[in-house]
Amino acid sequence: MAEIPILGGYLRAETGRQAKTHVNGYDNARNQAHDAQTTPSSPEVSVFKALYFGASRPLPPAPRDASIIETLHGTRVSDPFRPLENLDAPETVAWWKAQNKRTEAFVAKAKAVRQQAIQWHQEIRDFTRESMASEFGGNYFFSRQSGLAAQPTYYVRIGGKDAPEKVILDPNQLSSDGTVSVNSVDESPDGKLIAYTLSESGSDMLTMRFKDVTTGNDVYEALTDLRFTSATWDPDGKGVVYSKEVKLDGNSTQHFATFHHTLGEDPKNDVLLYQRTDVENSHVSGFRLAETDPYLIYNVYSGTNPESGVYLQKPGQPLIEILPPRVAALSLFHREGDTLYAITDLKAARNRIVAIDINNPAPENWKTVVPQSRKPGNKISSAFAVDGKLLVEWSKDGAASLEVRTMAGKHLHNASIPAGSTLSIKQVRPQDKSFEISIGGYLSPGTRYQYTVADNNLRFIKKSDIPRDLVDIAEVERVYAPSKDGTQVPMWVIKPKKMPKDGSSATILYGYGGFDVSLEPNFSYSIAHWVEQGGVYVIANLRGGGEFGRKWYNGGRLKNKQNVFDDFAGCAKALIQQGYTRADRLAIKGGSNGGLLTAVTSQQNPDLFGAVISEVPVTDMLRFHTNNYGAAWMSDYGNPEKKADFNVSIQYSPLHNVAPAQSTQYPPTLIMTGDHDDRVAPWHAFKWAATRQEKGHQANTYLRVAEKAGHGSGKPTQKVIEEAADQYAFLVRTLGPLRNTQKK
């Protein structure tokens, strides 16, 4: 199982399409909504309302130590709210719980609106969602989430796809409040066992357990204290390969090595297979291109850098280096004899497909099978082999396209994929003649088809059982905005049909812009709610993301990070200039690195926005690397201990650039985090909120801390609904009703 590094963690990639789904991942466009109440006609009215309601509930002072002043690269830096980094201190807990009560009081003023959002989400989510099935050893595995169940349940059909279904794993039975979630499920090659990882309260900390499919009982001893890993089975099913952190004496950076565990043996005796202590913040993961492939492949990442060292090893034989670390991105997806097929950005910023001879693997000997596109908006995003053909998925202007080629790269035909779509393919093996594919987008969840390669036929299977979607009431537009340096930044605009462009529409602008992550056209309940109520929802494909290849990514990181904030501001200005909305009707939203995005952009351009939602944000750009796994993020943020990187970070770090209220008024801002977030520590949100409030922005700064919740993954359904409803009510109170037609 391959892994793609993301902010402080790793998202699993489907290598060779053999991989299983990584469940409960962070949804970059989740949990939003809106409706109606008092209508502000200008940003000043929004500020007045925040002042009025905020002043009604005084807050206790935050734990503070004014003596914490450090000299960093010749610059004196004050950090008075560092005591808030002590997350378990009674003073810290008391402070954020008081903040919660104040935020609850604010959104409670829109009680009817909040309740409407809850009811809408409960109705729209009250249907059965079932994953596509995977087959191992003649057994068929799938998950199903019924109605408003907190978590999905995992099933097996033993002996055939039409056999009776049987529950093999139900996380809803593991906790009374639904806060225990399944992070991954990996079936053994013979389908007799599963290895699964569990997370509690949204934590990145995982426990790996093993279950007998026939009896439903857990077997063998669990593997504990894991992060960012799943199981890669031995071909004979007698053991698994996984990653875990190794502690190096005198070294404060994090290193993850690959280990082998033999079922039935003491985990303390697990064998170290491969590690790279010479690579800073190394993460070594092992996977196979097929469940019975004897070759084990090691990917070596340095933190969240997309470049991957790649090594190949057959049992009892020497390690083969395909590519050393920190050179380029390389993702192997198929082996045919001694030939490996891979996607790489080496000498191809938007990716190419290459063939590699295992016996002569140096990059200068690679043969290009599919070259990169000449069009700047087109990038190869994935590929796999099936029925003797090479299937290539392209990202074309941010949406999916699927083409069929010979294994030598000759183009044969394209699959009939609707424009503006996203594809999901559960399992494909090279010997298959057809496979199941789900095609979705912003207007509707995925519709399933059976795709037959030989005749290029998409046979309809079923639509989603969602009670209603946006197909009949909304439309999607591709809009471009000039950034400060003239770069054209694309946006997906989801809006009601026949909506007048008179500047009156309440609008949410969402962005991420980092870590080579692509924002693709995926259906979201919260987008559906927002648009159904009459609002406009916009997703910006900012620099720093992965939509358009390496040049686009590099244009938004390290010394170029300011470009991302300029891109976001440029999108806001374009939406206003083109009549979609106006400043007092425009909210921005983002989470994690996107929380940093909204924090910086709103402080640099306070007059552009009527409201801000900043989820699990990174805000202290001088200390992000000191906690949890933040050191891995230096790929995008640089190293604050180096003067050149410090000089960049100090210019935009939200915590260090809060202006006094006497000189600048910020739009009302909802800062959200989870008390168990061990990826982006909650103190980023705490310290930023406390600093804003101390500098006079108390009335415009609201903090919401979800209890027994982490960075976003694994939240039970009811928590997700309540979070969406709180955001909805907050925006109603600050932007006004969605169907407002009053012109400024």
C-alpha cells in the first residue's frame, strides 16, 4: 500500500488499483451550510452585530506569561500565550470551555436556522451508502453505512458475491458515542483474515488488529502505538508489513521505518526491514503491486515532500534502487516480468508514464510510454493495467478523464466520462476484463457503472440512493481569477440555476493551496445544503495544490507561499467583480493548511470578507515544527530555524501579524479545532484566538473546540451534523439570509 504524505500525516494511494479504500479521510470541502435571518447591508453592520452579541458574555483571561520573549535570527519574538500549549492544564481547559459557551451563545441566537440545518442533514443523510466490493480468495468485502449510523459497518460475503452477507467489523459497537473509527481495512490474499486499524476520538494514533473472517473473532496480538500506516500482507498471508516510528538518540526529528510482523509472534520481536536515518523526517513504507507479488517495494519520503525514493526487494535478494530520495516523485503501479510501470514527474512537471527495466533501473534508462501533455492544465493523475491495456486517468483542468492505451502507450480511445467529474475505482487486477467505476461530481454522488475495456462500454449499475441531489436545481461553472502577479487561478462555482449576478448572493469561498493536494469535484452534503438554500459555493484551485503539476505546487510553497494568499484574495475580488457576491456577503473557509490560508488572507485583506471559518488551523509559523509531527511540514513552510525561511514565515504567520483593533477591523471569525487533534495541535487555534482577543478583536473572534475529536477524520455522523449546523448558524448571523436580493 503506497502512502502520499499530507500535512502532518499520510493519505494512502491506490497503487496498481489493488489497494483498499482509506476510510474516513479528511474531507477538504465538508460541513458547511446557510439560511436566513437579519440582513447586514455592509461589513460595518456585521461587525456591529458581532460586537453586540459578543459583548454579552465576558470571557476569563487566557493563561499568559509576558516574560516569554525569544530572539530568533536577531528578531525579538514575544509568545505570551505559550502556556496554552499545555493542553491538559486546568487553566487551559477552563479557558477553552468558556470560549465554547460564548460561541454556543452566539450561534444559539439563530436557533431556528441551526435546527433547520440539523433537520436537513438528518434527512439528506438518512439513506444507505454502500462501497464497491473487493474480492479476495473468493470472498467479497464491502462497507455499508445505514442512515444516521455513527460509523460504517464492514461486511463479507463468503464464497461468492451472491452469498449471504455477514458483519465482520462494526465500530458502532466499540464505543457508546461513536468516536472509535476504522482507519483502514486490508484483506489477506486468501480472504480468510483482515487487518484493520482503529482510531479513538479522531486521533492519528492507531491500533492494528487481526480478525478471522469466518468466526468474526479477533485473533493474534494487536500492534499498538502506530501512526500513518496500514497493513501490506505477505503473499502467503502469514504476516504483514507496516510502518512505525523509530526513536533515534539525540535526534528530535521523526523517522518511520518498515517492519515485518509474523502472525502469532510477540510484536516486540518484529523485524526491521528498512529505514533511512540519513533522510530528514524519513517515512519508509512498504507495499506490493499485487497481493501475490514477491517483490516488496519501499517508498522513502522526507516529511511531506512529494519526492519519493523507491527501492525494490525480492526475498533473499539484494535491494534494488530505482530512484534515490529527494529527486522526483515516482509511483510504481504495475509489474510485467522484469518491467515496471510508473508515473513520475522527473523531467515532466505534469507527469509522464515510464517503463523501467528492473535489471537496468537507472533513470537515464527509463523509457517514456506516455509523455506529459503539452497543455498546461492537463496532468496524469493515476494509471493501471487491465485486460492487456494501459488505462490512464488524467486531470484535465481539475476534472477527471480516462483513456485506454496499449501497454506501449498508443492511444486507442477515451471512456465516456462526463465533464467536471471525479472517478472512483475500487479494485482492478491486470487479468480482469472489466471493473466497477463510480462517476460523481459536485451535483450528485457517484453513479456506478461496469466498464468493459475491450468494447469501451459503460454499463449502468445504480445511482446513489440519496433522497435528492443538486442535478435539477444547480449548475457548475469554471471561472478564472487573476492573482496579484497575473496568474490565472481556476475556481469551481456551484450555484443555483438562473441565479442573477447582481452581487446579492451569500457565497462561501473554499481553498487549501498546499502539500501538492488536489481539490477535485466531489459531492458534499454541506455544499448541497448551501446551494439548495440559495447560496453560492466556490472551490478555488490555488497554487501549492497538485491540480496542475510540479510547477503549480512549487509556485505556492516555501518562499512562494505568499502566492497562495494572493491567489485566494484574487478569487474573492473576481467573484465580487463578476457579480456573484459582494464583500459583506462573502465568507471564506478552509481547514488545516486551509485554516492557515483563511487566517492569513483575512488578516491581509479584512475588507474583502464578511465572515471567516478557520478549521484546525496552523497559525504559529515559528513553532509549528516543535509539536507532534509538524517538522514534516517543512516541505511547504520551510524551517523556522533557518534565517531565510524565518524571514518568509514571519511576514505571514497569523499569530505574529494580528493588528490592533484600533487600526484594523477583522471580519467575524469562527476558529474551530478538536481537543484530541494530534496532527495540528489545538494550541495553534488557542494562541491565535487569545492573541486576537487581547488586541481588541474579542467581539469578532469565536473559538469552538470539539470534544473527543481530532483533525477531522473519524467523526461520528452526529458530530459532523452539529458542526455543520454551527457553521451554518454562524454564517447566517454574520452574512445574513442566503436569498437576500437587496443590493448594496
